[in-house]
Amino acid sequence: MQHFVHYFLHFGFPFLIAFFFFKKEWKKVALILLATMLVDIDHLLATPIFDPHRCSFGFHPLHSYYAMGVYFFLLFLKKPYSIIGFGLLLHILTDFIDCLFMYNACNSCLENVPAKGILETISRLLFQL
């Protein structure tokens, strides 16, 4: 289920957002939202490059809290920058949801993750009510 949710949010959800909120230019907006996937280029800086058990939220430079602040700032600029900012934040949210799945499957596996405190708090709020 984790992989389905992750890849749907990365590749399917942008089309739905574009179609329902940008009817006249939905194809262009969908392409912009999909292009924000290029933020994953920072994975090339990690060793190993791909680790299915790594929580990228807060780990990679373009997934850092500082980068998220820049993405949030982009929301307040004119199109297409606001769409780019939205797509980047959607990407980060998707990766965070993926981290929540991993944390709830094995919280000791993410002991040294930069976002461990946030994962613990959100997990407690969502799953331990």
C-alpha cells in the first residue's frame, strides 16, 4: 500500500489537481507539477544513491527545512512560480507520508532520521487516538 500511495501522489495526483483546479490549462500545469519531481536530483548526493528505507524528508539538501521555506515562499509569487512551489511542497508532503509509513512499520529503523521528532508527533496524533 505504501508504494501505491507514494507513486500515486507523485505521478497521479498532480493530474487530478491540474484537471480540477486549472481546467483551461490543465496539461501545462500537470507538466509543471510533474517537473517538480526533478527535486529528487539531490538523491545523487547520497550514498547509496537509492535506499528504499531512507526517509528523504529533511535528509537531502532539496528536501531540507530551508528548502521547504523557499518552496513555501514560491506560493506567493505569480504563476508559474506559485505552481512550482505547490508542486515542490506536494512532493515533500508525499515523501513525508512515505516516511510515516516507514516509521509506523519500524520506528526503530528510523532512529537517526532528522525528522524523527516530527514523525513521532504526527504518528502519535494520527494512529494512536
